[in-house]
Amino acid sequence: MVNLKNYRILGVSLLALSLLVPVYVNSVNAQQVTINGAGATFPFPLIDTWRVEYQKVNPDVSLNYASIGSGGGIKQFTEKTVDFGATDAPLSPTEFEKAGNPVHIPETIGSVVLAYNLPEVTTPLKLTGPVIADIFLGKITKWDDPKIKEQNPDVTLPAEDIISAHRSDGSGTTFVFTDYLSKVSQEWHDAVGVGKSVQWPSGIGAPGNEGVAASIQGSPYSIGYVELAYALTTGMKFASIQNQEGNFIEPSINSTMAAVSAAAPTLPEGSQPWNNVTITDAPGASSYPISSFSYLLLYKELSTNPSINEQKANALVEFVEWAVTDGQQFAEPLGYVPLPQSVIDINEQTLKSLTFNGNPILTK
């Protein structure tokens, strides 16, 4: 055996250098994994927080997420250019089949709010579903319209034109919003309908929740729909909405949780179609009426995506399992509702069904 004490390199003992060898070996063995996702802007603040926090849990895994809208996320997921997709709208039967029957993983629950920019008004507005539909149909065009004044008798409303703002991209937030409008307005249901993209009768378009929020903030007398987290983080004003029971409900963690509590027991398994899942216009005295799940999309057989090797498959599933369990602690501070245990249980079963080359990824 070589006696390391007898050698010196640049004045440094080889014995000392030998102590560094384990560090060097570990750095070689610890291969970095980058997980790429794309899709909904609705959960972006939460996913971006997960990106930062998960680095503390597993420094060898990096997360990239492109907030491009649900439509773009579904497209990139189906084309296998990302490792996972994210959408606020469950896949339609056609999309589900085209993507090879992937799994839906509810990642969080949020609310769509009606945010507005009325410089003169400090009292929170109250709006009914039919009034909101008529604003976006272009039938109610002034802020002092009698139908708005009727629900806000103590508010001095300006005689200004209403500027309505909507998403210009394929959007799960649009799907949730139009799903709600189709339930509360027969005219909306018949003339416009439900979709991630619709033919808007009036208003201005902007990409992403970020774009709509910026449009509202930059345009006095405007109104538009954004996810609650964006309204909270930007300090926007938003309306209380009348629910099925006739109560005007402010969007909040509690009122959103009330809306989802009745839906949880009837949810399908993650590998089944979710196209009929909706929690808009939910019953309940305290339910906020424009609430929704947001989903991650994964292939049940992860080798279906040629860019996913076994190492990445393991890292991806471990990250998602963390996100829907420990990662839920970051939801509420951002304005999202943490998943109830019944939904976490569904997600756990779904994750245990995922395979790589036919072999289960989670074995515990």
C-alpha cells in the first residue's frame, strides 16, 4: 500500500486530498434531473413556490414550468415535449383519447374572481351570475346600469363604459368561468357555451391570468376574471358573487372549501375520464360559486414519453407525490385551498398505478 504521508503535491498532503475524494465521488454520482412542465397559469404562483421549496427537499431535482395556459399545456403534453402538463379544465373525451388515456392528478383548488378597476368605488361590489353574463355578452355596458345598482344600492356607481377583459389564449380559467356562466345564464349557454377558448361577444383579450390582471390594473372602469391568487397578490378589488342559495359570497379559502366539500366523495379515479367533474355553482349556503380543481397530467406508463428515462420517471413521481402531500402547506398562504384528505387518497392511488416499462415506480 502506498504511504500517503510520503508524498506532497504543491505543498498539500495527499492524505488531506484523500479526504476530499468522497466529496468528488458524490458530486459525480449525484446526477441532476430537470423536470419540465407547461400549462395553466391558474396554479403558477403555487407551482413556482414548489419549484423553490422542492430544491430544499431534493437539491438534485430542478423544476421548469412554463405558464402558457391550459390549452398550450395540453398540446405540449400530448406532443410529448414536456414531462407533465397542467390544466384547469379536465381533458375532453377527445383530448383524453388522443393523449393515450393519461391520469389526472388534482394538485390544488382555486377560485375565479371578478376583479374590477373602479377608482371612485371603495365599497366591495355585489354581482349576480345573470348580471356577470350580461356584462360579458355586451348587454350591460355602463357601470351605473340599473341591474348593477339594484344589488349595490349604497354604492355610487360611475356613469362610465364597462371594459370587459378576458383571456386571449386557450385557458382552463376560461373553461371554469364559462362553465359557471352557462349554468347561470341560458343565453350564455346557447350563444357562447363552455370552452377553454370561446368566441367572446365583447371586450378585450390578454394572455394568461397575468395578462388579464395587468389589463384590469391598467384600464380604469374595467372588469375581468382572474384566479384568486393573482387578485390577492396584486391587491386588486373583486366582487362578492351570489350563490345558489341567494347569498353574496366573497371568494376565500373557506368559501372555496365549502364548494368542494360536496364534490370530493363523487370524484372518479385518477386514470378515469374527469370531463364531467365540475364544482361551479355548487350548492351550500356558504359556497363560493366559481371554484375549480387544477390538474397535473401524467402518462400512466411514463416510458410513453421518449424524453423520460427511468431516473426522470422516479424523480417526477416523487416530486408530484411531495406536491400533493407535503407541498400542500404552501397553498393557503397563496390563496389556494389545500387538497382535502379524500382527494389526496385518490392521488396516492393514482401515483401507485404509474409504471415505467411496466414496473411500478412507487413500491411503498
